[in-house]
Amino acid sequence: MYSSDQLSNLQDFIKKKFSDFQEHNKTQIFEGSSLGGKVLVKISISN
């Protein structure tokens, strides 16, 4: 499981990426890994 610090960092990362998504207004995919686990997030934004 993720520690609360790691989840907080992931949330901050997603928020930062999300603001980038809004600027580009298109589907973005990014992934990260922690403790041997893998996180894949796909966000699609439409108006």
C-alpha cells in the first residue's frame, strides 16, 4: 500500500498534471511507479 506521504505526492502530481491537461485540452497519459507497484492514469478532458 502507499503511505500517506506517497499518496499526497501523487495527488500533487496529478493536480499539477491536470492543470497542464487543461491548457492542452486533450487526452494525456502518464505513469509512475512506487514500491514495485505501477500507477497508470489516463485523463481525457472535453469541454
